[in-house]
Amino acid sequence: MKILCVVGARPNFMKVAPVHAALVRRGVSSVLVHTGQHYDERMSDVFFRDLGMPRPQINLEVGSASHAVQTARIMEAFEVVLLREQPDGILVAGDVNSTIACALVAVKLGVRCAHLEAGLRSFDRTMPEEINRVLTDAISDVLLTPSPDADANLAGEGIAAHRIVRVGNAMIDSLVAHLPHAAATRTVESLELQPRGYALVTLHRPSNVDHRDGLASLLRVVARISHRLSIVFPVHPRTRARLVEFGLNPILESAGQLRLIDPLGYLEFLALQASARVVLTDSGGIQEETTALGIPCLTLRGTTERPITVAEGTNTVVGTAPERILSAVDDILAGRAKVGRIPSLWDGRAGERTADALVARWQTRAEPPAQQPAAG
Ligand code: UD1
């Protein structure tokens, strides 16, 4: 059996690594295809090393562009690969542009598609990721979900139960496997931080960083917190570009203990999360990693597509209003941090369950894809 496992952007790597490894253990020919949506050493290459994942056999090298151009480039290049490789199915993960682009190519060629991390919904259609999630789920054959809320969302969209398999959270497989190696990086020590003595901040959502006033307001909050608690802030390339474009660096000059650093590798970032007093973020995956680690997380958005991290975990969705963020930080510093538990099936075995589901469903070979894709 041959399966193409697609990765494209940073949050895909830690989800697909355990599935790829589990497929290989079952004798499946699992071919890693990197779209090249993320391409920097720090946004891509370091993750393959840190996760012990083989280099992708195929790299489409599409790079950065507008949504339409990036998606179109991925589709064009992936179609050629799919026609050549003739797999039994493909696996896409998460909610990035690479996810929908490759799913769309596959289903139009009659190639079966499985979506890992299916069913999550923020119900905010201004987020590009929400569009990617809804569309990928609508067309994929197998919907691999992390939690019961995801199953319920899919059922609510009329998706038949036989397409849905709850496998748990594959990203937590990587966390469980690599946490010991993360501690060995001594990242906290090398940044001269005290365990539980700092806040970790990340910001990269277009809604938070692409508007000058909104980004300025968040940076002022970060600067205020930094007078009470050390802050380390690995800066995403999108955010770095906006800081310069909007001329916002002066806000940070008024800060207290604040370190802006380049994006970190997987192990280094995991080490920083595991020892933080609090994490302030607009990322999706970090909401889940902090829940798995038992570290308080404040999500700087109005919604989350991962409500289980709020219902069961350590996450609080605080939005972007400065006073709300500051009072949530106060609560944590006063010892009133939220205590959570780890959701079921976030147990380090989601990759195994995913591989079992795909092998069971795709044992019989589908019709090969049409040699000549015909439009119209
Ligand atoms: C993408 C995902 C987002 C995910 C995020 C993680 C979509 C729609 N968004 O957003 O869901 O949370 O990745 O990082 O797919 N850049 C580099 N080097 C790189 C990659 C990007 O410098 O390796 C810069 C480029 O200037 C680019 C910008 O970052 O224009 C944004 O990259 P892009 O892939 O368009 O989206 P992200 O904001 O990273």
C-alpha cells in the first residue's frame, strides 16, 4: 500500500511525523511530500531534524505568495506528483493552505483523501484556516478527529458517521515522544530564564498582526506585562515583517524584561512551554500543547477551534482587550491559574490509531487516477 503524506507549514510537521512512522511500521510505503509553503531553516528544516522525521522525498517548493497564488501553485505541482505516484490515498493535516490545496487535487482525480485533525471549528469564517477546515472536511473520504466536539461539528454539517474516525491528537504523540529531548536542549538556561519565572508569547494570526492599531495594542500589553514578569517572544516571520512595516519597534523599547528572538525549533520551543509560568498566544497548536503540559494558556483571540482545551484543559480565551489580558495574567501570578486535565485519546498513540484506520479502509485498491485530468 502506498500513501502520500502531505506537509506544508510548521504546524503540520509534528502531526504527520507520528502517522508517517506508524504507517512505515505497518509496511506501508509512506511518501512524505512537502509543498514548501514554509521553507526557512527555522520554519521547516529544523523540525525534520527535531522530530526525527526523514527528509521529504518530494518537495514542491511553492514558497510564499497570496492565498490564491500559493494555493494554485500547490495544486498545479501536486497534480503532477499524484498522477506520477499513483498512491492508494493521501493524508493531509490541519488547516493550512497546503491542506485544502492537496485534498482538492486528490478528490478531483478520484484519489482517496484522509484529513487528520478534522472537525475543528472556530465558527469564524474570516479566518483563512476556518475556510480550509470546512472545505477539506467536506471533500475528504476519511475524517480523523481529535476530540468529541469535532465529531459533533461534522455530524452537524451532515457528514455521514462512517466517514468519521476519532483517533485522538497526533500532535500530542510528538510531544510525548520528544519531551525528554526538549529538556536536554537546556533552552531555558541558555536564555537565562528561571523555570516558572517567565511568560512565553507568540503572535502570528493575520487578524492580530496585519492591522497596525491592533498589533500596537497587543505589543503595549506585552510591554506592560514585561515589567512584572520576564517575557520571551519568538517572532514569526509575518509578525517580524509587520513590526518593521508599521514602525512599532519603539513600543518595545519601553518594555521591561522582554526578549524578542527568532522562531525556535520544535524541541527548544517545547522546552520553553514546559517551564513557562504562562503562555500567551494566538496559535492553535500551542493551546493544545499547553493543555497536555498543564501550563496555563491565554489565547489572544475571540474564538477557538479547540474548545476542549478550555472545557478540560488549561486554556482561557481572553480575546485582545488589554484589561482582560492583564487581569488574566494577574490571576495567574496570584496563584489562581486554571488547573486542567488531559483529554482522552491525547495519549501518544493517535498515530498508531490513524495508521490502523487507513490500512483497514484502504486495503483494497481504488481505481487508478485518470492519466489525463479533464476539466469541463
Ligand atoms: C500559516 C498558516 C497558519 C499557521 C501558520 C504557522 C495558512 C492559511 N496559514 O500561516 O494556519 O498557523 O502557517 O506558521 O496556511 N515566511 C517566511 N519563511 C517561511 C514561511 C513564511 O519568511 O518559511 C514569511 C513570508 O513572508 C510569508 C509569511 O511568512 O509571506 C506568511 O507565511 P504563510 O505561509 O503565507 O502563512 P503563515 O502566516 O505562516
